[in-house]
Amino acid sequence: MNKKQKLSFKPDGMTCSEQFNDINVECKSGYKLRPKIIKPQHVSIIGGGIASACAAYALTKQGIKVTLYCKDNALAQGASSNAIGALYPLLHQRADDISLFYQQAFWRAKALYTEISQQGFDFPHSWCGLIEVAYNESLVKRQKTFNELATWPTELIHKVGAEQASQIANVTLRNGGLFMPNAGWIAPQELVKQMVSAAKTTGKLTVNTNILVNKIEQLQPIDNQTQKDKAEKEPTHWRLITNNGNFDASVLVVCGGAEVIDLDFIKQLPFTSVQGQITSMKTNSVINPLSTVICHKGYLTPSSSTAQHPGIHCIGATFKKNNTSTIATKEDDEYNLKMLSSCLPDLAKDINWTEQDISASKARLRCMTPDHIPMVGAMPDVQKHIETYPHLAKDKNWKYNQAAPAVKNLYVMMGFGARGLCSAPLAADILTADLCGTPYPVSNEMLFNLSPNRFVIRDIIRRKV
């Protein structure tokens, strides 16, 4: 079958084009098809960070009413609450799936944040560039390979020597590295609040704080409503059981972080929680001139210009699996300082930071996926996947045209790890395409790389289910 031909199977008496977006896939890839629903009037979102803000902004621009449920007393109190966050793509030497996603996500994120700022919803940020310092021999070899392969355009990333790196950074660096001239830093908490403010100007967004969702329940739509009721209200498919009563939803999107991975349905997906602590350091005359973000094994940011965190640099971050504590520790501050000293000893010696220079510390949880790419799309019906695609366990190329079974009106946009600033805007565009039938902004292959059911299919192929 030619890839450009449309599939014509008829699930539930409907043609593919009636139930799914027209995407070019082979018959054997029926499980890559994404459910298409009638554009909803209202969407409920669980979460209060950068992912939720991007989703709310994108959906309200399409005229959809959105209610956002945030567990904290204010937005951006979780992983999005750091004083400074670096915005840059994850790039490998060759154009693999991860790199292709993150380079596209990076350009989309920068365009969106620029759009928000130009609308008058400004937030502290700087497109000052970022240097990945080649501080050891293996990184020098990696830098050389990057330069030789020239996989990526120079406006995205290119090699710089020690002298040029020092000029860019405005501090003395003993090593060169890879420079990303369009990267930079953002104050994520302020960004989230401004994006939500921008979405509110549509008159379509309601934000409810102090709402901790403990459980979600799937409901059967009520069929005995009058025609008038049906015209005014969409069927209820979900009930949110919270600390402050119950709330109903017609379409539910789970955008939360690590705190929601144990919710019903969501816990079937392979999300994990990883703790990270960032340390804020007081500036001094040596490091205050720093004019670009520096990445080593960790990272070092320029001095913040935010009103909440004036004159501080962020260093970090720790990476602790199987740790759900959000209490900052002295030991992790010491680790961040030692990491800087280990990777950039000359610069760290010149700065001469000690524990007395610590302004604040923050430990938060990151929601991770096994392949380091987020999930966005319909929540898969796992058991029906197993029942529908059994022959994949015998032959991964078995030709299936049955579309991927999904849980009705439940969507996931999670698993951003430490890179939500970069990847959330593009994920929100994909979610919007799922719900509104607008064109997808990525290739069909990338769509499946981001689909939540990719892990179910892989497990079937590997005979893990």
C-alpha cells in the first residue's frame, strides 16, 4: 500500500477519516492513528506549571473554555518555581529522534515566549546564548565530532574555542565548547503567570487553586437530558474527586507533574519521579559579569534580574531517583558547589563561593519517561491494546489496521523532566490539534514518538505484557 493512500477500514461503522485525522501511515501502523473527537466546548486541565499554562493558552486561542485545577495556593509552585531556568535543546551528534524533537520544540518555545512578551505580558528572560563547556577529554572529542558532522545549523549550535568562549561569557574560561547562540534563560514562575494572564484575556480561562485531585472517575454520559440541555452542556465523562469537593469534566487533560503519576489510568504509563535540587548563589564582582548560561555536568546561570530574586545565580542540579522529598538539604547544596568546582575548577576558584553565599535552595520533583521524550495525546486503553495487537509479540511488522483503542475524552501531556520550558509549547500544539482537528505541527513519525501508547506497543512487541 502506498503511504499516501488513505486507509478505509470502518471501526464502529465509521470510515477512518470520520474518526481519525488523515495522517499518512501504512496499514501495519494502525496503532499510530490518533483519535479525533468533535471539538469540545470545554476542557478541564489538572496541573499548575509550564505544561498547563501552555495547554491553556493554546486551547483558549482556539475558542475553547478551559478550567485549570492547581493543587497549590498559587501557580508554578512545583518544578516551574525555580528562580531561573535555561532554555536550550537537547542535541546529539546525529539527528536522532530525541534531537529532532528537541530542536523543533526549542524553536517553537522561543517563538511562543517571544509572542507572549510582545503582547505586553513580559517576564524576566534573556536570549544570551548557552555554552556547553568541554571540560574533559571525552567532551573535547564530542565537540570535535559535532564540528565534523555539522548535523545542525550554526545558528543552533557551533564550536567555539576557549578565547571565543571567554569573550561570549564575559568571564575567563579555560576550555572551549559548543555554543548555542539562540538559547538563554527565563524566570519560569513569572513566565507561567504571564502566560495564564494572556490566556485569561480571551475570557475563556478559569483558574482554581488549592484543588488537590485525589482521584479521577470515568462516568457514563447521561442520555435522558432534554435537547436544550444537550445544546448547552456537553456530556460529562469524568469526575474529579478533590480535597475541596467534586468537579465534573467533559474532556480531561492531565498536565500535572510527578504528584499525579499515581492517579487511576495515569499509573498505567511508565512515568517516574526524579528529585532535583537547585541552589541560588549571591553574585559577586567576579561572576556578576557572566553574560551567558554555562553548562558543564550541571549548569551556571547569569545573575537574575527578577524582582523576587535579584542578584542571584542558579547552580545545579542534583538528580535523585526514588526520592520524593521536596525538602532542600545542605548536602545537596554542597554537591552543587562541588560539581561546579570539579568541572570548572579555575572559574570556581575565582568566584570563591562558600556556604555563606547561598541565597536559597529548592528541591522539586521531575516527571520523567523512560526515553526522555514527553507524552502527549489520548490515554491508551492498555487492556484493549493487548487484545487488539497480540501478533506484534510474534512479528513486530505484523500488518494491523485497527486503530489504537483509547480511553474516551482523557488526554495526557506529561513527562517533561527538566526540559518543560523547551518542550511544553510544541506538546501543547499537538494536544490542540488532537482536540480541535487543526494540522499537526510535527511529522507522523514524531507524533508516534510522543504518543502515550508507544510504550504499550513496545511492551507488546517485547512480550512484557
